[in-house]
Amino acid sequence: MTPKRLRPRLSRRAELAIAALLEHGTQEKAAAAAGISPVTLWRLHGKPEFRKALLQARRDAFSHAISRLQHGSSAAAATLLRVVCDATSPASSRVRAAQCVLDSAARGIGLEDLEIRLRELENQGSPRDEHDLGHRNRGKTKEPLVRGAKSGVDRRNLMEKRERKNE
């Protein structure tokens, strides 16, 4: 038994068009590179299976580019740190490099914290507590109900207004 294809098989012309679209900046250049007319390329864009395959090809290309950037991130970090520590570098370069290092470190810590919190929530499940309203509130926030609020944002805004009014 042969495994099923994840995506429908496209014509050779459609596959060439996708490769050309990834490689060239304009529709006209892509059509010329694929050996088809711009009208044919436009017609291909009208087919859902072509659009789906093009989107997947773009995702794959982007994923590959991100992988290459991640591979070079160690060298980039070393370069930034070298500029920060080099007293002969212009002050503006050292400040900018330091800012990049600090921003990247802060973003990394934030992502790690978010990942930890997400794992904790996933492991926690959704236990019910005494403040839960049961079936009416399943999957929703446990904020107190506020008369006149239509959504969570409205609820927060109304609560903030009432707090300011009471101050």
C-alpha cells in the first residue's frame, strides 16, 4: 500500500510556476522564467490547490531562511559583544550593539517565561474552583460579571471606569 500524498499532485507547469514565483520578484518575470504567459499564471492563481501549494512552498522557503539565520546567530552575538567591549569602536556603535544585546536577551527571557507558563497551563488542565460558574462560564475568564459588558474588553473598561469613579 502506498502512502497518500499530503497535497494533490500539480502539473509540471504549475510546479515550475511556483518555483519561479519563489525565485523572481514580479509575476511577469516569474511567468517568463516558467515559460508560461502572465495570463496562464493568473489563471493558476485562481485554482485553490495551486494557492495552497504556493503557500506551503513559501512557508518551506521561509522556514529554511529562519534556520540559516539561527545557524548564524552565534556569530552575530559574538560580533555584537566584541563591538560592545571594544574601546576603540565609536561610542554610537557600542551603544547600538549594547542595545541589541539587551533587547535580544530580554526577548529571550520573555519567550522562555512564556513557554514555562504555557507548559504549566497545559499540565494544569482546567480544574473547576468555587468561583467557577459551571457550565455557563466554561472556557471563559473568571472575572466578575459586570452589567452592561458585552465582552472581556468591555468588562475591563467598565470596571476601570467604576474604580476611577470610586477613587
